[in-house]
Amino acid sequence: MEKTVRFSISLELDLSKQFDQWMKKNGYQNRSEAIRDLIRDKLVEEEWKDDQKEVVAVLSLVYDHESRELPEVLTAVQHEHYHLIISSTHIHLDKHNCLEAIIMKGKAGQIKKAANKLLSLRRVKHGRLVMSTTGKDIA
């Protein structure tokens, strides 16, 4: 059975009101769950500061598939980093634009390096690395 620790915090009234508005906007039913998620977010950020830490991430890339050679270059770079890539999904957004979603697992430093290489490719319209955790070290 999990043990629960109760503690209190003091906030300025305005900050407390802003927090309550943020909670409501984001669907939280109570402050405890909101605080737990904020703490977890910070713990995940800390994991990513250690380049040797095993983490997971999703890299999204939006690009025009008619861009000369870009699809082949994206595939070649992914093959360079095959040991990090668990899965990738190619989605046709419209007649010209595609979304590539790449799920990665490995050392934080290696994932960041591979993601930066893909994100910086010429003709990639937009991309984002969503950094997460394997969950092993977070309650």
C-alpha cells in the first residue's frame, strides 16, 4: 500500500487564484493531483539533464513530401539512429504535407542529438521533441 505524505504550502492570494484558474482550465479536480503532475514534470526535466539517462520521446516533423530528396534524407538519418527508434508513423495531412511521428527510446543525449539532426534538416516546416520518461524512477 502506498504511503501518502500531507504537507501544506503558503501562496500569495493572487498566485493561488491563478493556480485555481489554471487547474480548472486544465481539468484538474483538486490541487493535489495538479501539484503531483507539476512535480512529475520537473522530475522528467531533471532526467533529461543527464545525457546518460534512459528516456523516451516522440519527435514530430511536418514537411512537404514533394521537397526534393527530403523524404530520402529523413529515412537515411533515421537509419543512422535505428538503435534509438522504436517506431515511426507517416501520416498524409493533405495533398502536399506529411507528418512523421518518431518514437524514440535511449540515452537522453543521443536522442537529443538525433532529434536535432532531423529537426534542422532543410525544408522541415515544423518539428517538436516531446521529452518524457520511462517511468522507472518516477512515482
